[in-house]
Amino acid sequence: MSDRKIVVATHGKLAEGFLTALNIIVGENEDICAVNCYTTPDFDLDQTIDRIFEEAEGKELYVFTDLLGGSVNNGFFKRLSTKQFHLITNTSLGLLMDCSLMNPNADELRNKLGSGEFSVVYCNDLIESMGLEEDDL
């Protein structure tokens, strides 16, 4: 067991989907968990966040959410002033894979995010910028 906890928290079952894909690609990791938000009528985001912080006590916590400005991200965002943790949003499978396999510290992660390594890519433009033709693919 490591001193790091990674939580993927999203609307619906996207978090579970990310975790399922991660388990297939990189193997299971007990330090990563999925939190599917708003999937039941009695879901309470604040209680869920409190539980996450309790369970991560003594660990460096990284929280990945699905949407900047979304309710899940906002719930964690308001805790940044009172809790020590890392909050990353607009997450992707590639980013989660990298964090699972490479275990970057906060500065390394910040640099990777700033480099655009995990940005959305419009592949049509990528092919054009590489000067590829249909036969090259």
C-alpha cells in the first residue's frame, strides 16, 4: 500500500468506466478508486467528499474530476482552501494511466499538464500537420 490515494470522481458511472479501463490496461491498483456521483436519488456529494478525506487520512490525495465547473469538481474545489490535496479536472484515460504507471509528484504532474501532453487532439489536423496522405496511414 502506498502513501498516495487517487480518486476519480465523476457524474454518473464515468469514474467506474475509467477504473475498469485502467484495470484492463495497467492492472488493478488498490490506491485508485472510482466515485460515481448522482447515480442514486439519495446521493450526497458533501458526505461523499467527507468520507473520501477520512479514508485518505495520512495519504497524499489526488482527485480527478470530469468537468471544470461541474458540480462534482465544484464540491472538491471549495475544499481546496481547507484541505491539502491535488485537484485535477477534465481528466482523461491517458492522464490516469500516466499517473497510475509513472506516479508523478505534484510538480511533475503540473509540468505534464502544462506541456499539453494530455490535451484534446483533433486528429484531422494532426494528419495534415504531419503531411500524411491516405496511403501513409
